[in-house]
Amino acid sequence: MDTAATDLTFRDATAADVDVLVRLIESAYRGDSSRAGWTTEADILQGQRTDPDGVLAVVEAPDSRLLTVEQDGRIVACCQLEHRGDHAYFGMFAVSPTAQGSGLGKAVMARAEREAREGWGAAEMHMTVISVREDLIAWYERRGYRRTGRMTPFPYGDERFGIPQRDDLQFELLVKELA
């Protein structure tokens, strides 16, 4: 593992973390700051990726955690874990753009998978990814996720999820066995 992904502190987010987490998530996916990393959605979606109410809802939801990762006292990554019976849902994954490519994302994902398997007994991890994000999907495939071909529509017209810059957006379900 790269040195950038060492000396990490993992903890559950609290309401006090919401504003910092919103800034992190926005910086990883939207606007010019996201272009410092490789996970940007700036060319396919404008507007917001999330908001304080959405992040707080994840923090406070039963059977849900917003795993927060600190390095040197600074929040550098996060991901949502939600217990859904025999599987867990993985979402709201963000790594600081300046730390992308350092191994931090791999470390966060491995920890999330382990916690879902050991803490909830989840047999699989599920996630949805915008189907045109081929580089991102390939990254997940290298980590053992498989494309299912099961699509759900993008919520066009609901600006809480962003302002689409193209008309072919949809979410594809990716699945990984955790056993």
C-alpha cells in the first residue's frame, strides 16, 4: 500500500462533520476542484452532488453509517454503508482529489467491505454507478465488482442530484461477493 494510505483513522461521521463532508464530496465530483483528481463528473453533471440535508440523512439513518477517514487530523475520504438484509449498499464514496491515485480509495473500500462482512454478515456489496463512467466502473471491476446490466433511470429534473449535461445518464448496479 502506498504511504499516502497509511496512518488513517476510520470512524463514523457525526452531525458535526456534515459541512466538511459536503465540501469533500463536492470537491471529488463537481466543479473545477474535482479536476485535480480522476473521479470528476464535471463534464456530465453540473450543480450539486449532495447537500447538508442528504449527508445528515445518511449519518442519522438506522442501518446506515457514513464511514469517515481522517489523515493527519483532516477528513480525506468517506463512504456510505447501508445494511440491506443479506447485502450492504456502498455509496457516497469520496476521496480528496489531491489524494486520488495514492491508494487511499483502495484502503477505504477494503475497510468498508470488511466492516460490512464482519459487522453485518453481508454476503455482497452493491453500488450504483452512472453507466457512462467507464473509467470509474473499470476501477471497481479491478477490485472485484461485476457489472449486472441492471439499470435504473437518472433522476432528471431533480437538481438535488445535479444538472445533467447529456440525455443518456442512468445508473448501473455493480455487485461484489464478500464471502
